[in-house]
Amino acid sequence: MKRQTNSHTLRSLQTESNNSSRRQFLAHSAGVVAGSVLASISLPRIYAAEDNTIRLALVGCGGRGSGAVGDALSSSTGPTKLVAMADVFEDRLTGSYKALSERFGQQMDVPPERRFVGFDAYRKAIDCLRPGDVMIQATHSAFRATHLEYAIEKGVNVFMEKSFAPDPGGTKRILRLGEAAAKKNLKIACGLMCRHSSARQALIQKIRDGALGDIQLIRAYRMDPGARMEPFKGGQSEILWQLRCPYFFMWASSGWFIEMMIHQVDECCWIKDAWPVAAHGMGGREPNSVDYSQNLHIYSIEYTFADGTKALVNSRAMSQCYNDFATFVHGTKCAAQFSGNIHAPTVQIYKDQRTDKDSPATGGQVVWQPEKEKESPYQVEWDVLLDAIRRDKPHNEVKRAALANLTSIMGRAAVHCGKIITWDQMSSSDFKFCPNVDGFTNDSPAPVQADAQGRYPVPVPATWTEI
């Protein structure tokens, strides 16, 4: 997860996953990018001119955005530089600029007049680009479609982080924008980096070749202490305060479950090579919770695919409990592990259905492992995007990413509403938590309001609506 910067609103429970950002910029070192898998590619004539530099604008200067810039500037596919930055928080932009400048020096060309603050800052940053350059969209999912639409209008390629929209209406807008980008031959990359993991790709090929037999069951877990939100104490803009702790509000970033689990939901669908037809689930909050956010602390979801195959996705954010972070797949022949802790490429096929290597009585015997990854998937996804831009190859990940997003929302809705939710229901829904995001200013009222005790609305099955 991306680290929260305001310790007075977020009480972190200091787990390994909480301390590890999906794109923890400062954890990257120059040695991580020793040489791209695409380093030997010769560039087409269109980029053989004197200035073949791809310019970048960063919109959303938190940990994920800064990490994405680090990957882009580290790519050996050709020269890149950052020319503009935008955020609603000046301190976040300033911190990102300082850290990136210390690491990348001459690749940073962002003078004060190209550092923009405010809800309209994204427009100013994108306006600094030429057609064919890249906007890095790394704010929260509530604003993804708004910023993507403007970039496409300006003829700018896009890298956008997950998640992609907080609700079905926003996801459908993303899908339409993906089609518009394709018509303009724009390249769009989406931050589901596990799809670019060579280890996982190797296991996918094994699955397609029948090594596991017919897939019967997929299991995904992310269980750790999570985090809790303290009440709003006033004295500042509440909408900006909510954006300081976005993972605790459905409207801002889709809520904790999707922010934490969309990668593994996408893994389930990738393994099955299909999207589920229905979801059923349950969840709850810890007793006597001091969490003032909208989140549940437990999500247990059963996805059903068209042939009856099940995917079980389980998330628990509670302390003093058993922790786990992995994805497993079971076929008629044997089982395999698809991913490991904090999205590590822990990939292996077992002799039979036993996968617990830590238990002598039930431990699984590993019979196959892929070649060790030579490059981080975070870097590879950028190398692929930049190579597609330079070589003018088709590259548009929007549809796949948006459908993974819709699948995640379907599971969340099943838990929140206490109902079986179908794919057809999701596909026909235009529900939005906050339909007026495009017009937000610092003075806009907060989209969700707390009760007299300072607690924000929590989903209650049978009464909650989000489809």
C-alpha cells in the first residue's frame, strides 16, 4: 500500500505489507534496473532524430506516482525525462520532487513554473506535454477517468495506477475511454504489474498446456493487521482530509479491500482466462472497533465462473491473527502457487494437492519452478509501454484492467449488500458514489459525512447499495 503521510489520521499497525508500498520509490535502487530486457532493441527511424526523449508528467506525487517515475526514468529503452508535476497537496509534490531530483538529476526538468497544485493541476501538467508523451496518472481512483479523458483529448499516452474506478459507473467510463484511446492509436498501460511477471507467465503457459489438469479451485489470501482511521478533528478542509487517507473511503479509492486485493482478483481471472459470472460473500468489522472509516475488516468472497469453477478471495485486516499473502491454484492433476508475500514471484508446481511447505505432515513437494525473474515486473511494464510508443506498436491494457476492476467491485458489492451479485448486474449498473468529482475544488463539501460520533457510514447487508 502507499504510505499515509498524516500520522494523526492513520494509526498504522506496522505489518510487513503496510511497510511495503506497491511502488515504494525510495526502496528502489539503481541496481534494481541493471539492464532492461529490451536494452538491445534498436529504435525506429522516427526516434532516430536528435531529440528522441519521451517527456513525462506526473499527476499524483505519492509513493506510487514517484515509484512509477523512477521506473520510467530507469528504463533503458531510450531517453526519458520528467517535465511537469501535479498534486492537490503541495507538501507531497515538494517531497516527491526532492527525492526524485536527488536520484535522477539531469532527467528531472521540472522548474517551479511546471509544478502545479490544486484540483485542476492535472490539466496544467498535461498541457506541458507534446502529443505522444506520457502522463502518469497516480492519484486515487475517483479521479482516474477525469484525468484520462483529458490526456486522450490532448493526444497523450498514459500510464495509470490501480485501482481504476471506485464504482460500476466509473469503470464503464474507463472502458469507453480505453476505446477512444485505441481509435487515436494512443498507448495505455495499467498498473497491474503481475501480468508482466515472467515467473507467473511461465506458470500460465504450464496451466494452458495442461500441467495441472482442469482448474477446479483458485485461492487468494491477503491477511494482515491492516490499518485504522481516527476521526476527523476539524480545522481544515474535510474533502482534502479525506484525500489524505483515501483507502478508508469508498468514493475516493474504492476502499481497503479493492486497494489491497485487486492484484489477486486479477490473478484469479488470469489463471482461469475468464471473468466470473457471479460473486457471493460475507464480511464484518472487529468488535468494539476504533476504526472510524467505511471499511469492513473481513471480506470473504466466492467467485463462480461459467463452468462452475470457484475462486475464493479472502482478506482480513485484524491484528493478533494468522497472516498470509499468497495465491494458489488447484487442478485435477495437482496444485501450484501463483504468487507470494507482497506480490513476490513465489511460483511453483506441487506433486499433488498439498501446498503447505511449512508443515511436515501436510507439506507439499515442489516438482517445478520457473527461471528466476531477471527484471522486476514494475520495470517490465514500463519497458513494454515505452517500447510500444517508440515502435508504434499497439498497447492498450484498459479493457483487461477495467474488467478486473469490475470483478473486484462485484465481490465487494456481494459482501456489502449481502446478496449474490451477477456479472450482468455489474455490466448494466451505472452507480457512482460521487458523480460530481470533475468539478471538485478545495471548498467543495466532503462527499461522505460522519455521524455525531465521528464515524462514517459502514456497509450494512440488506440495506447498502452500490450497484
